[in-house]
Amino acid sequence: MNEKYETILEWFRKNMPAAKSELNYKNPYQLIVAVILSAQCTDKRVNIVTKDFFEKYPDPQILSQAKISEIYESVKSVSYPNNKSKHLSGMAQMLVEKFAGKVPDNIDDLQKLPGVGRKTANVILSVAFNQPAMAVDTHVFRVAARIGLTVDAKNPLDTEKQLVKNIPKNELAIAHHWLILHGRYICVARKPKCEQCGIKEFCNYFNETVVSEID
């Protein structure tokens, strides 16, 4: 591991030792529902929706029997409710028909489920099954590039490969949360809060953009 990675990871270890998902869930089924709903939507909104959703649809068997129009009524306050209703219906039906109602614990089978791409699959693997996977969403993609953990990463898969190569296997799951939470609250998209950042002295963006502007 290079010095930049080690220095930044050590800061996160000390300052965010218990980082975890902000989505509320109790099992892999609930997590996959929450993650599907969270696409381009806040975790806060998703948690409001899933509180009643999980009471109405406590397992994939019951969800698989619901009409898409019924599912829509339960999730209409999230972004893109039409598509997400269809994905949730298809996901539940496939879980019941092909996976005995259980969420699979490997990336290939997970990606067969409607509404589940590579990012969502990696979230399920790392969060629900504690596997060494790195899910790359917009926060992770942005933060990794700004700090300088990735170099010339053109897409999420490039970012994932570079992070997996350089972060210890046993820390990949929590590192996913470190980068997401840092991007959500400090290294925000439009105007990063560099004055509040504990790793700014090691950050490419800060040293190349902010410091140069001051100079």
C-alpha cells in the first residue's frame, strides 16, 4: 500500500471507527429493498418509506404477490417510483422463483435481479454478508478521485479496481462507508467543505485547487 492510502486510511480508522450504512434494515432482503429505493434518493427519505413498507411486505414471498400498482403506492414519495416499483416486484419474484426466497451472496446471481447493478450488488455483499467488496456510487467515485486515491479512473469499475487493489481486504467494507460518509457530509459535490476536512493536507484537490487559489 502506498503512503497516501495508508495515511488517509489511518485517519479514517481513528476518526470514523464505527462507520456503517445509514439505511435501516434487519436482513439482506430489507437491505436490497432499501438500496434499490435509495438510487438518487436520500437515505433519510428511504428510511421513512421502508418503515411502513417492511410492515406491509415483510418478506419476498409477500412482495412477489403484490401488484406493481400497490407497490407504487408504498414508494411513490421516493425518486423514480415507477421504475423502482417494477424493480422491486421483479426482484421479489426472482428471489422466490430462482433463489428459494433468499438473497444470493455472490455478485453474479445478485446482478441477475431486476434493479440490481454492480454497485448495488457490492453494497449487499459488503454490508449484508461482510464480504470484501467495494461499492462505488457517486460519492465514492468523486471522493476517491478528488483525494487522489484513484488516478484517471474513467468509470465506477475503474475506481472499484483501484480501491480494491490498494485497500486491505479486511477493510474494504468499512472503507466503502468512510468514503460515502465523507462525500455526503464533507467532500460534497458542488462546494467541498475543505475547512472542515481532516485529510485536506493529503488531498490532491485541496493542494492543487484551494491552496493555489490562496497563493
